[in-house]
Amino acid sequence: MEALENTIVDVLKSIYDPEIPVDVYELGLIYEVKIDKESNVQIEMTLTSPNCPVAESMPKEVEDKVAEITDVKSAKVNIVFDPPWDKDMMSEEAKLELGFL
């Protein structure tokens, strides 16, 4: 299960917010990844704002790319806005990339 979770994280790190040159994982947009015993994946994620221009396409891209992983049976993304995203949720790597450090 840990290997599958690591693979999912690697895939999430390949998906970039089109307005910010940092992947969705390092940006802190992924709140939780849950994998059940049948390898169905539930991902809780947020967007940088409710009015994000990719509000429809980015969650679909995350679902599609995670669903393509060999050992994943299905993938579902739930968009949440609580807690609201802010720059403190970014990884140190993302903050450095964007000049916040």
C-alpha cells in the first residue's frame, strides 16, 4: 500500500497549476490521499481560489492520471475549500521556487 501511495504522489508531482510553475502536491493543494483495500483512491484537494480558471479541468486531470496507474482500480477527486488554501501550505521546495524564502 505504501508503494502505491508513493506512486500516486509521484504522479501528483507531475501535475502543474498552469498559473504557478509548481506541481499541485508541492503547492499544498492535495489535502489527503485515501486508498481502500480494493485500490480505489479518494483524493481530497483544493484550489488556490474558488474562482480558479482550471477549477473544472485540474481535478479531472488529477483523477485521470491517478486512474492510469496500473494498481489503481478507480480514482475520485473531491474538491474542498475548508480549510482555505494559503501559501503557508506550500512545501519548502515550492516556497523556494516561487521566491517566498
